[in-house]
Amino acid sequence: MKKELLIASALVGSLGLAGVAEAASATMSGHQRVGVVGSETDGATTGGANSSSRQSAFSVSISETTDSGMKISTGFDLAEESSTLDMSGLTLTFTGGAKLDLIEAGNAATSHVASIPSASGEQGIAAGTGDNAPTTITFADAGDAVGMEFHTAADAFGVEGLKGSISWSTNSDAANSTTTHTDAGMFSVGASYVSTAGDSTVTLGAGIYEGSTTSSTSLYEDEAIVVSASAVTGNLTVGVGYADGTNVGEAGTTNVDGGSDGYAVTGAQVLKAGAKYVSGDMTFNLGMTSGEGKDGELADVAEGKSDTYDTVNASIDYAVASGVTATVGYADQTRKSEAAESTASSGSSWYVGATLSF
């Protein structure tokens, strides 16, 4: 009897273990950034303002490879400064190198924007303003988290250095009869080309955005073209990007020109450029952004003078030790609404701090 019980226990144990999947592989990374931010706006009457700056970020990447060689991956980010949990969708990487992003997929045009250097650090002026000029070349990036993006493998269509992708998202739960804007989905395509000769590498990127809105009265939807380029030669990196189109936004206290239903910026244009140079443990960054566009109500033709946004920024990073970087940064920006300066959101700012990464 004892022998039968031992055999039965072993059988149950083996069956139980067979039904338990092994854990997927996981990696963690993150940083703690601590420093001081100072600013002086053009409208300040009591001098500059200083404040502490502390940001924490923690990321987890989870992946596993099936017996057929297909990789399945996901992950999530925790950001203390925004107190949010940003969860990724699923990414399927096939044996031939192509990828398929599902659920929270992103937009193809954004995926192929070339890297354009800009100052590191937390400097900046974020006061509310009626200026709705775009501030980034990806201003039309919108849509919903329910979507997909397909990425080709390297050397797409037999062209060495070429990659492309196509994406689509939808928000079928959003009401389509309201006058208030909410992103209802987006279609996007993008491509990039990388060429290397000697110690120089050039990257070209381009894409289009075609979005939709839930507003039945809006004359506008998110749409834009974006082109970008970067070149790396030895320790020097330079980049430039340009976007042109229409940006539709939701109503909010910082968008006072847009009314209660939302706003639209037509004739939106953004130019961004920057350079980075690495010398030993030192990294020097320099960047600029210039944006403009006419804003107004969703259901009205935008008139009047353009809103504008202009900024230049610079920083120096010093690698103190492995995973520890000290940063000094500076920025100067000017924002105008209908050609009149928004003094509360124009001025200069600086940052001194350190980042510890793992």
C-alpha cells in the first residue's frame, strides 16, 4: 500500500508541475534624477524663482521566445513625476526580423523620426498660456491605444538600410455626435533609411499622420507630414526635422483660445535642429525649436495672426562614475499668442542636477 501511495503522489506531482508554465524573462531599468531648477519669466515682477526637481522612473521589460523562434514581449513604466503607470501592449518579433505591435502600438511616422539632439536637464517654463503654437515635430501624433503597427525587417524590399512601418488605431467607444473633440483614431505610415560610409552614418526619416475626431462640427482633423535627418561622424551628431499640418486639441485651461469644445491649429509648422559632441566624459548638447500656426475654434476658420513658439537650449553632461551623470542646462524661450508675447511663459531657465541610472 505504501508503494502505491508513493507512486500516486509522484504521478500527481508530475502532472501538477507539467501544468505550471515557467516565468518569462524580465529585465529592469530606471533612474533617479535630482536637481534644482531656476527660471525668470519676462512677466516676473519679483525676480526669478527656484525649486527642487526630483524625478524617478522604473521600467520593466518582459519577454519570452516560443519554440518556433517568435519573441513575445511587453512591459510597463512607472514615472514618479506624473504618478502614472504606463503599460505597453504586446510586441511579436518574427524570425525574419519583422515586428507587430498590438494594443498600445504607436504611430508609424513617429517610429521613423531621426534622432535630433537637444539639451538634457529639466529646465523650462511651463506656465499656462493662450499660445497654441506646436512645440514638436510630432505634434500630430494622436489616436487611441487600441491599434496595431507592423514594422518591416531590415533591408526592406531588398533595399539595404531601408525600414518601413504602417499603423492604425481606433476608438469605437467614443461618441461620434458630440461637438467636443476626442481622438477617434489614426492611420500612419513611415519609413527610414540608414547609410554608412567610413565613420559617418546618415539617417533619413519621413512619415504622414491622418487622424480623426469625434467632433461632428469640427472643420479639422489631426494630419501632418514629417521629415527628419541626422548624421553621426565620429563624436559629432547633428540632426534636423520639419513638420507641417494641422493639430487638433482638447479643451483645457491652457488652451484659452480654443473655447470649451477644443481648438485647432492650422498651418502648423515646426522646425527642430540640434547638435551633440562627445569629448571623453563630457557631452555637449545644443538645440533649437521654432513653431507657428493659427489657432481657433473647431468649427470656425482660423483667422488673425499666428501663435509662435521659439526656444534655444544647451547643456553639458559629465560622467562622474558608472551610471552617474552630472548635468548643467540652460534654455531661453519666447511664446506669442496672436503676435503678442505671452510674458508668463517666456523667459529663461536653468538646471543643475545629477542622474543615477541602473
